[in-house]
Amino acid sequence: MSNPRPIGVFDSGIGGLTVVKALRERLPNETIVYLGDTARVPYGPKSPETVQRYALELAHMLMQKNSKALVVACNTVSSVALPLLTRKFSVPVIGVIQAGARAALQATRNQHVGVIGTRATIRSGAYEKALRATDNNVRVSSRACPLLVPLIEEGLLDDDVTDRVIVRYLEPLLADGIDTLVLGCTHYPLLSVAIARVLGREITLVDSAENCATAVQETLDRHSLRSPAIERGELHVALTDAADNFLNVARDALQLNFGEIELRALP
Amino acid sequence: MSNPRPIGVFDSGIGGLTVVKALRERLPNETIVYLGDTARVPYGPKSPETVQRYALELAHMLMQKNSKALVVACNTVSSVALPLLTRKFSVPVIGVIQAGARAALQATRNQHVGVIGTRATIRSGAYEKALRATDNNVRVSSRACPLLVPLIEEGLLDDDVTDRVIVRYLEPLLADGIDTLVLGCTHYPLLSVAIARVLGREITLVDSAENCATAVQETLDRHSLRSPAIERGELHVALTDAADNFLNVARDALQLNFGEIELRALP
């Protein structure tokens, strides 16, 4: 089977590669085209209207590659643009929020879930809505952590400054009594070791990248869209701006193999 | 004199308001229109080509307001786009690099100057070039400090986490033997108290905002463009994206008065 239709994955920048990593492990025969909007990253501090406009542009660019499904590997975009994207495109659109919320509800024993993310994700209340839609009794404590992405992009994955910032952000959630914490930003799995160290063992971490990959698999199965290929699928990475120090950080931390980065001009 | 031609000031975001603050103090009768590209901030990690394209778009938008001079209140843009902007527009274009370099050379006694800024500013070598163009014997130690802008935008202006990050960035420059430090990013004056505390008294801080305001005054005088108004000039602030927590941080820290924020769509 030559030239299979790819899964299109997009993110505001490089963080969504954590989702690609999970997809590569779970669906090794699928070809993936990834588009990171490094020319306009980060989306976290931006308004919903601006994020929606950018998301439509990126999704259109991936549809030009004949994508059979769109994966929104970004919590900020998932939190404000998923209904819009689902309406505009005929292929399945999978975000990270529903999958993360479902996994959190499976993990919690005291029905008290913490959520951390960018300012835009937390302000949207998308995780609260998704959690309460399934379990109306769940308690949710959420917190925006705007410094975590810059710290990760600086490569400070194992560093006392990062630990201090994590403590400061998470202490109020621990004091609230959460027993489960959703890492509501696709960058955050790169800090899961540091976060687990600060939290201690009693708190279950819910990784939105892992759970998103599970949801993609289920969606492809439901729509009979799984690749019939027996060889390993390809991974193509395109960015809207060439310069990004964090690409090296992510490539090393995730041990992802991809060749030449394609530079895609924005419309 | 009604409807005087304004000075157009632009930045990748909100940081350039430190330049506006300095301009308001030095040139109180001038009307200023400020445009911050909060929809695409930060420019620091982006490539020179992308920053140049964005800078032209912002400058065009300010020229539509009949600006008599353009002030590039952003070190990243000044470092990669000033020749281009000077070529494209007939009004004087004033950046922050030349003024900062000149002030640093006046301040240093041991001819060893430190420069801190974003990744793009430091990578461009623009300060080194400007310093060496005047004094070929000056030594320059420079360092990119990508975490300072996020820390400032979080409002952590007086905080032990910020102090630790500053120490980590500046210790190598101190060990090199600098006696003068250029704050090569318009955000950084908001950290000048913290930086001075870490550096001690022997190091002179060169504030690019202050020196840019001096350069604007000189340029307006040279071109006979000073406002004849006797009343205080107006300040109009426009942003390309509405949501920015940092606007409140800057407004408080700088004690700047401006009315309604105008939202300007990008072309």
C-alpha cells in the first residue's frame, strides 16, 4: 500500500511532539504529518478568537496533505477551538481534553481532580466542563502555570529552579486535597519526573499525550481508518518558523527520529 | 495646534511601554501611538526573516496613523530589522541598539561591557557590532536570558525564583570582568532593582529605554519635528490581541495612564 493517508497533528509549537511520541508507540504503522506554529507560539496567553483563527489556518494546511484525521495536540487549542474544527472539517477531529478528563475520572478515588495548564486552557474551564459532563459530583482544583513552558523550552527539566516553581504552583492544589493531577499542556509530560518528585507517590499523574493517543486509536478503529500498511509509517515534521531551540530539547528528551524539518509559510 | 502628528512606537508586545514611559517623561508634549503585537509575542525565539516580516506589518499600521517618526521599542526587532525599516519608510526610524551601545561606551571604565537580551538579539550580535563600530578595542560578553521575559510577565519582579535565575545568567558575565551591563530587552528595566541587587554597586546598568528616549529627542530636534503643542500629548495604546495579563503588571509597575486599549487586526 503506497502513499497512505496520514494522520495530521498540529500544535502551537513543539510541545505536541509528546503526542506524536505516544502515537508512534501505539500506532507504529501510521504515517504522521506534524505542523507546529513556531512563528506564533505560544498560544497560551492569547485570546480565544485569535487561537481559533490560527487553529483553522493550521488545520487547512494539514488537510491539503490529505489527512484522514486531525489531532489537536495542544490543550490551548483543544480548549477553545474543538467544536469549531469539528464543524468545519469532515474528517474526525481528536483533541486532548476529553481523553484526559476520562482518564482522570478513572484514576481518582476521592473524586477530587487537579488540572494544570496554560492561562488560556485554565481560563476556558474546558477540563471542568469535560469532567463534570461525565461525573457531576467531581471536585476540580485548577491552576494556570505560565512559567512551566518557558522552563521546559529552556531545557531545565531537572533543575532546582524548576522544582521551586513547581512547588509554588502545586502546593495550593495539594492543600485542596486532590488525588489526581491532569497535565493539561502537551509540554508538561517532559516535566513528569520533576512533578512526580514534588507531588510524592499518592498523586496519580494523568498525561494528556498518552490518553490522546488512545483516543486516536479508538477513533480510527471506529471509522475503519487504520492504515493497512505492515511497514513502519513515516513521520514528517513541518514548522512555521525555523528557529526553535526547544526542538533540540524535545528531540533529545523524546528520542524521536525525524529527518529534515520542512518550513511552511503561513497563509 | 490640533491633531499633531504622533510618534509611532511599536514592540512585539507590552515591554516597549518602558520606552513609552521614558518618552512621556522626556517629551511630555508629544502624542504617542503605541502598537504591541500581542497576537504573535514573543519575537525573541523567532527567526530574523519572520521578525522582519512582522516588523514591516506593524510599521505600516503606524504609518497609517500619520506617524512623524517610528520608534522600534524592541531590541529583537532593532537587532534584525532596522536597516530594512529605514530603507522602506521616509520618516526617521529610531531603534534601541545604537543608543544603548553609545551609553555603554560612555559608562564603561575598563572597556568591558556585558549585554543581556533575548535569544534573537544576542544571536544577531547587533550590540557587539554597534559597540565595536565606535570603539574597536571594547570587549563584549553577552548572554541570552530567555527566562527573564516570562518571569517579568508573571509579575515576579521581586521574587527569590527570579533572583536565582538572574544569578545564574549573570554570574558568568561577572566572572568575565564586565563593569557595565546593557539591559538589551525593553522588558528588563522592570527588573532593574533585582538585577542591581544581584550585581552589586560596581556594575553600571544601561537601560535601553532611557537611552532610546534620548535618541528620539535628538532625532526630532535634528529634523525639526518637535510638537509645537504646549499641552500634554496624548497616549494611545493598540494591541493585536486583547488578552495579556502582563498589561496589568506593566501598567502598575510603570504607572502609565492610558485609556481604552484599541484592538487592531493584523493584515
